[in-house]
Amino acid sequence: MSTKISIIGAGFSSLSAACYLAQAGNNVTVIEKNTQPGGRARVYEQDGFKFDMGPSWYWMPDVFESFFADFNKKPSDYYQLNRLDPGYSVYFNKADRFDIGASLQDIYTLFENEESGSSKHLKSFLKSAEDNYNIAILDLVYKPGLSLSELITVETAKKLDQFFKTIQQTVRKKIKSPKLRQILEFPVLFLGAKPSNTPAFYNFMNHADFGLGTWHPEGGMFEVVRAMYELAIELGVTFRFDEDVTKINVSDKKAVGIQSSKEYIESDLILSGADYHFTETLLPLQYRQYSEKYWKKKTFAPSSLLFYIAFDKKLKNISHHTLFFDTDFEKHAKSIYDDINWPESPMFYANFPSVTDKSFAPEGKEVGTFLIPIAPGIEDNEDIRNKYLEIILKRLEFIIDQKVGDSILFSKSYCVSDFVSDYNSYKGNAYGLANTLLQTAYLRPKIKSSKINNLFFTGQLTVPGPGVPPSLISGKVVANQIIRIFNKTLIYEKAV
């Protein structure tokens, strides 16, 4: 008789876990409060324009390949993948643009032109980054975060000092140009923490950036969601959309079912890919592992103020991914992590997928998604959103040397209160817990409840951490644990 597993949420980690658990012979049902799968990676469409509402960067293609290979599939069975060149562009001012190309040699030349001798240091740095990437992918990220011993291997022992130095210290020891420093420190923002708080070992994100490159699934990131959803359906997973989970019923230290906004669902086992903090509020108080005090002490990754904008013309001097670092990086980071204030002069990121993918906008028109990283839990209202829209549009017009404000067909904003209402996100965070030293691996919230025998967790608040590839891995990790405990056999120990 198969185990009846109820999964709360249909984000990347839940979709991943659902596929593994269904293939192992379990009866899997996914309950999702929104009308689409994907969690934060939903899609918004209006008047022929399309926007990826959440993740827009496709990094670490090997992780996606590994996921699909576990089911004898390939990403190309579901979507076409194109490597972007440039992978992204960085503006430090109007006439000061750095294009990060697909060729390592082009990147070395870019660095050397900015700072003589820097390419030599970059090569050494990237060799370390590649080594760390291989260690992370082969030895660390697929571990369930149960004990410190998971981190202790022959290879990690050789890298011990890198867990006590920071990315910032490592980068700034040899690279003097502030611009090159920002380019090298930027990738760890995907881990949700400041470079000054992120262990140097995490420079493996620089290998993901320069070494593995920036890719784009034709049709956008929702095509990846669609692929995983279709695979799950093929494997027999049942999905229930537009259905809120309101309570987890517990009897004798065992979760026995889920009460939703529509009906009661009996379950042999429950896995939550929803916000960890929110999930525990569905339990009676005595069964919650982590107190409000615990969560308040944690360092959360930023939230975001997003604008989805349709333009009635093509924009000049932009790339598919464009970063606007024409302001003080340190001051902006301080506003997020230290002051908990709105930044006076924000850095921002813009995604213009219609530059390379015609499916995003009608011919001759452009879509732009603009993102400002902000502190979670910060005040959010329409006046503030409008103020920052005006700020970034004015900066955009100056830097790309083109008037765009009068070419907006429509715009939609998304911020802290939306993350709370749509995803039950703690303080409206967008990326989960930051990967600081004290929030790494076994120091993150556990994937198995210590108080309920058959309740598990997956996603950005547990191992291995924030980001789309880590979410796929998180689903696999928790599925392994469930299969080991309840199905008595382990079928997926490591990445393929």
C-alpha cells in the first residue's frame, strides 16, 4: 500500500520533491494556494506582454540537467535553453558599462583593461571557485543538514579557512578596482547575504557566473516550472490549486491530515514547501519547533520592490539582464541588513527578456522587470512604491540616454505586502534565510520536525538555501529522507 503524502505549496522545491516521491511509488497530492504552480516563479500576462514574476536568472544548468536525468529526461525534452552573450551588463554610470561575456577570455580582457594584473588574480580566484563548486555539488549540498559531520570531508578540511574568511576579504585582498570588486561580489547576493558576511567558500557562485554562464529558457523561467509540473503529472502527482491550507491536524505526535479552505485531506505524511514559519503556525503551539524569538534573531535575505512594465517601443543600450550599480553598494546593503530603512539611492536590476526572446512582447515593444532589493518587514505602501518607480525611471532614462516614462503602456508593482499575502512569506522576504556562516547546512531549520514524526520541510528556509537550483536540490534531499525512513530504500543518494 503506497504512502499518502500531502505537499503544501507548488514551488520549485515542492515540485522537485513531488517528482521523486511519486517515482518511489507514493500517492502524492500537492495543495497550492495560488492558481498556478511555481510559487514565486509565477507568470503574469497582459495585453500580449509576459513577465516572469519571480526568478529570472538561469544559473547552474548542471543542477537542472541532474534533476531531469534522475527521471531519464533532459531539459531539452521540455524547453530550449540558450546561453546569453553577454550574460549580463553592469552600469556604473552613463558611459561606464561592463558586459560580462560568455567567453572567459573576454572576461579576463575586461578585467585587465580595468586594472592591470587583475586577470592573473581572477584566474586564481576562479580556479578556487571551480574547486569549491565541485566540492559543494558532489559532497555538500545534497546532505540533509542533520549534523556537523556532514561538512567534514577530506576536501572541506583543506578549505577550512574559507569558512572563516568572507567573500569580501578574499576579493579585496588582490583586486583594487571598486568596479571589479562589485562584479565579483555580486553573485553571492543570490545567496541572500552581504559579501562581508558570506563565507569565502561560497565563491563557487563565481564559477556558476563566469564558468557555467547565464542561460535563458525560451519562453522564460515559467517554462521550467511547466516542465517540472508536466513531469510530476506524468509520474502520477495530483495537484489542487486555489486552495489554502488552514490547519495541520496532529494526533499522538503524528500529522494525520490537512484542513484546507475546501475540505479535510487525510495524510500518512506531510511535507511543506511553503514558508517554514507559516507552516508551523498551522500546528498547535506545543508542536512548533521554533519560537517567534528564534525567527526574529535570524538573518533573512532581502525582500524586493518589483515593477513589471510594458513599453510601447524598443529600449536602447540594454541587455537581457542589466544591473545598475551607479550608486553606493555598501550604503544600499547597510539599509537592508543594518538600518532596516528604504535606501536613499537604490541599486537596481532590470530584466528585459524581450531583448532576446520575442515571446515576451509584441513586435517593436519591450518588457522590463525592475527589482530593488529591500529589507524584509519594511513599510510598504503605494506612495513609497510610486516614489521609487520615479527614481529608477529617471536613472534609467539618464543612463541609457532615452526617454521612456511617456512610453509606458502599463505597470504593475509588487512588494513586501504581496509576498506576505501571496506566499505567506515571513516579513515578506523574497529569498528565504541568508547563507551566513551561522545559517549554513546543519545550522539551518531542519527538514524533519523534531516534534512530529511524519512532518517534513523543504525550500529556501532549510537546506541548502535560497535560489532556484538549491530549491531543486532541497526537494531531492527531503525526498531522500522520506524514502529512507518510510519507503525503506534510498534511490537517489547523489547528483547524477
